[in-house]
Amino acid sequence: MERLLADCPARLGFDVLSHTWNAVVLHALGEGPRRPGDLRAEIGGISAKVLTETLRRLEGYGLVERQAYAEAPPRVEYALTELGRTLLEPVRALGRWAVEHGDAFVAAQDWDD
């Protein structure tokens, strides 16, 4: 088995997916560009502040792009970059795993300690 050293490329993927909201936002943007308010409504349970932080982090990673429109009132949309779209299948695979094994995963938790 390959060791996951600090400079191991596989750790990049683990780091991206380890943040609570990254995969959720990437999945939501997989359907196309979205305005922040629409993303919040679709995702549910995420504050405007946390969504903004997540979008900025993903933009910094080069996975999401921000498009500002010169309109009144101003309009902003976020979309996946080409690189961001390459993560959709792994994120969706993780989602399929959760649907298939979620009940067993929850049942296996030992919360009595």
C-alpha cells in the first residue's frame, strides 16, 4: 500500500473532500451555474457566511469560477471550472456510496462511549 506522505498527490483529493461543505457545493454546481442564494436554498443548512467561505476556497483551488454581471442590482454566479468538473464523478460516487451504505454506517456507530 502506498504511504500517504505530505507531498503525496493523493492527499490533494483527500484534502479537498475533507472539508464539510466542499463536496456538497461541488455537487450542487454540477447542475450548472448558480447564484449564491439559489445554492443556499438548494443545499439547505448552510449559512451565507459559510457558503461564501466555501465558494472562495473552491475558487482559490481553481475548481469554481465567479462571474459578476454589471447589472442593477449586481448579480453574481458561480460555476465549476473544467478542473472542478473532473471532481464530479468522485463526488457523485461518494454520494452513491452514502445512499447505499448510509444506514449501515449509522448503525455501526458506537456513540455510547
